[in-house]
Amino acid sequence: MVSEDRRAHVKELQQELHRLFLRRRHNAIQLAKTIDPEIEPAAYSILFTLQREGAQRMTDISKHLGIGKPTLSRQLTTLAERGFITKRADPADGRAMVISLTEQGRSRLDAAQQERSERYLHMLEPWSEEDIMTLSGLLAKMNQTYAEYDDAGAAGSAQAAAVQPKVA
């Protein structure tokens, strides 16, 4: 049984995470504009994924970001037109496309991220290094918990579906 205090604390956490995600969305809009005023905020996530993971197939990017292929395709077209990515046929499967950052894309992304890092340094100036490290550690723990929960949920859903009786 879950205590009412725990429920209240989790609800408060949920509300603070919601506020943080709204701020993150606003920051993504500003960051995308810094890179290029013509790209949408979702394009930043694509660029960041390519920066972090390297060249990727379209299906992998779609899965990683949880967005549909039509939406991704539209974003990739804009990024290619702006000179931030290249698309080439996958040598292992000519039907698939491999997406890569261009030097221009990497350079613009790095500059925008550097600007954002400076903003965080300034914003967190009143915080102690211990507070920054604590928050960073807790966010890493939250991300790990999400990943584990999602992985277990997918496995649990498959197991539950396998044992549930079929209704005619």
C-alpha cells in the first residue's frame, strides 16, 4: 500500500517535471532559432541525435525520438535543404537512407550548444557545485529508471498479452 504522503510527493514531482519539460520545450525553440531561424524545434533533436550517435538510418532516428516517419522525413528535408545533413543510400541496404551531419550542421550545433552551456553556467552561478552534481545525479537516476521501467513495461505487456485468454 502506498502512503498518502508518498502520493503527494510523487504528484509534486510530476508537476515540477511538467514545468521543467515546458521550459525545455521553450529552450528547444530558442536553440533551434539560434542554429537557423528556418528550422523547427524538433530538428534540434534530430541534429543532437546525429551528433551523439553518429550517422543513422531514418528508421533508427524515428525510433530513438519516438516520431513518425512522415514527420521525420519533413524535418530531414528541411535540414538537408539548409545544408545541415546529408542523406545517402545505406551500403548494406540500398532502399534505406543513412543520415549524417555535415560540417556546417556540426559547427552550427556546436556553437548553439556552447551558447546554451554559457547560459546554464550563468543561470546556475548561485548554486553550489554540490547542488549541481546532486541534481545531475538525480536526473541521471530518473532517466535510468524511465529506461528500465519502459523496458520492463514492454516486456511485461508482451508477457501479459501472451497469458491473457482470447475473447471470441
